Amino acid sequence: MSRPLHRCPLRALVTLAALLCLSGAPFASAAQDDSWQPAPYTLGQGLYFPQQGLRVGGYADLHFYDIENQRPTYSFRDISLFVTKDFGSNWQAFAELDLGDALDISGIHASSSDSELDIERLYLDYHVDQTINFRFGKFLTPVGEWNLVHADPLTWTVSRPLTTSAAFARHAAGAMMYGTMPVHGNDLDYWFYVDDSAHLNIGQDENNAYNSYGADSSLQNNFRQAVGGRLLYHLLGDRLGIGLSLLDYQLQQPRQQYRLAGVDFSWSGRYFEMTGEAIRRSGGPAGQPDEQGGFVEVEVPLWQRLYAVGRFERYRSAVQAQSQTQITTLRTLGFNYRPIPGVVLKLERREGNHNLQLAPAGWLASAAVLF
């Protein structure tokens, strides 16, 4: 989350100008320039200009929440613009500009007071080959699988597991080396990165620890400095992936040092798919218990592009005002329907125990389009 849009008009204008400059030429001249001839457009693939090495895309979603102790609310949760620009054969720039909570409608009341324009990602890649690449700027933190594919049209459920956001910052700003290398006949993906958000501070967003609608939004997990890595090993013809994440970091507030270890897996079978993640965070103020949790999710195809989704999660928060032995449990059942490529409709019911502050029970739905 970041500062409201109406409080930062100058930053918004500067960001928009930077995105336009990234394309390398004004869009206004596209009609008179044959080099701006786009490739045939396919929904979900973005608009591609081959001669410019430029792709423009993004996604938008509408969410509905009817949860415990809250009024039913419709929310235009995200409107995101992606811009990718190639510079020669080795360099590539990427930017994601996100307008969040553009409009909330509850009953007869509509509000845009929580709207915010933020730089979700802004980085420059240098590609050597498949085995080694470098990234500089602001990027998604490589912890687990979910955080790297968090956009609404790309996820199975409306809600996000606590395990994927409560213990670390979702964004990092600094440098990263990543790639894929063969190991014993299988692929091993790796990411090694350092964060220096204390000095770079790109976008000045706030990473809410609990970002479900109706949850406690007073706790943030912004990095001050961090160093970490992730490995993902592919097995059985890429049907099974096993990941390991390690992270040592200091938060901006409270300015404490933490260490995090996580494991994740994904399995793709003939009749179902299964994913899961688990993390454990230690450190922080003296006497504070470790933060830990995990989830397992199963996706089952029902008919053509309709899927049933079930998820069970257990999580213990170290910083919530609750008993150290109290564990939050969440049970989510829902459907994911993809009528055409690029369009995703979701409906789910979430229940739980000791979950009111972290992820309240109720109905959630969304309609999202990747363009």
C-alpha cells in the first residue's frame, strides 16, 4: 500500500512521464511511423511493437467482499500497467504502475479516498544467457512461489495466504542475480539478491503485513536492508517443483533484525494440482516468539475451464496482540473460472479460527482481466 493518489500528484505525473520515455518515442507519432506497426493482439499477451522492442499490457480487477463485521463492498482493487522495453539483445527495462483501491462502493456510498498510485516494479535487466542474468531496481521479493505471481488474473483465489505476506516485504529494491542451470538432468532456478530500501526507497509504498480486506492494516513489513536467495528444483518432467528460500533482513519499523527460512512445492498431476508454502521467521525484540505458518492448496478441474479450489492454512503471528500459543487457522473453498484466455472469475468462502484481525471470515469474489 502507498500514499493516497490525491496526496502525490507530482509523483504520479513524474512516473507517467518516465513510462512514456521508456518507450523511446511518443505514442502520438505512432500513426505516421511504420516502425510502430503492432503485432496481432491477443488478450492477455499485451500490445507488442516488434520494431520498437516494446510491449504494453497490464491487468484490472473488481473485487467483492462480504465479510464478518464489515458492510458488503465492491472495490476496483487494482488497475496495473506493464511496460517492457528491449534495448539491444541484452538489456531490458520493465515498469509496473499500479492504481490501487481506485473506487470502493459500499451500499449507496462510493469513495476513492483510499486510492493510490504506486510504482509496483521498476527495474533494468541485463541478460547474459539462460544461466546468469542481473536485475537492478525494484522487484518482487523471491520468497516462495505466490509472491512472484501475485497478480489477480494469475492466482487461483481472491484471498492471499498469510504465509505469503505476513512475515516479509513483498517488494525489494536493490540488485539481483538469477538464472536457470542444469543439475543432474533437471533444471535448477536460482535468485540471489540484496536490498537497500533505506537509500533507494523506490515508490515509498507500504507493505501491509495483513492485506486482506477488513484485516488489521497497522503493521507494515518494509525492508530497510536485506540479503536473501531462493532455489527451485524441477523434477519429473517439470511436474514437481521444490523450492527453498532464505532471507536475512532489517525492517524499517520496528528496526529489528530478522531471519526467515521457507520451503514450497508445486505438483501437477493428471487429476489435480497441489501447491504449498511454509515459512518460519526468528529474531525481533527479545522475548518475541517466532512467526511461522504454512498452507496447502489443491486445484481440481471440474469442467473445461472451471476449477474447484481448496486451501487450508495455519499461522502464528508474533506481533499481533494475542496469546503466544494462539494459532490462526483458515479454510478456503472456492471456484476459479476462465471463460476465455485473459479473463478470470473467482468465488470463495473463507472460514477460520482466531482469524478476525488477520483474515476475517466471509464471501469473496473477483472478476479480473489480463490485457
